Amino acid sequence: MKAMPNDLSLSRHGFAVTKKVGKAVQRNRVKRVLREIMRLQSLKPGWDIVFIARSVAVNVNYHQLERAVTSLLARAQLLESS
């Protein structure tokens, strides 16, 4: 994950899933799951975030990927405190 401030009142996120991850069906599944995970997160405003998927992302389930994304966001201190 890479994050940079964007001087906007919202946070944006994107996904980089290369052909090393797998064929198109597998890459699209990883992107769909990551999009859903990010939809449910509450982020601090003002950040651009890019997730770079690795090949192991194809073999993990939703909950494992969600834990990984939440951990990365927490380590970068980009989650809104509830």
C-alpha cells in the first residue's frame, strides 16, 4: 500500500493488480473484493491510497484480505477513530 496526502476533502483509493497475480478472472476478483473492503472502511479525508496486490491475494478468502487491509490502514493511521 502507498499513501500520499491529496489536499482534498475526501480520500481516494485505487488498486494495482498485475498479470503476475493471475489471469483476468482472478485479477478482477481481487479488485472486486478490495473495492468492497474499502467501501466498508471509514477513512480519514485527504489521502490518495494505492493498494498493490501480490500473487498470494488470489489464494486468501475475504476475511483474511480484510484483516490485511485493515492492518495496513491502521499502521498508516488512515482509519477514522470511532
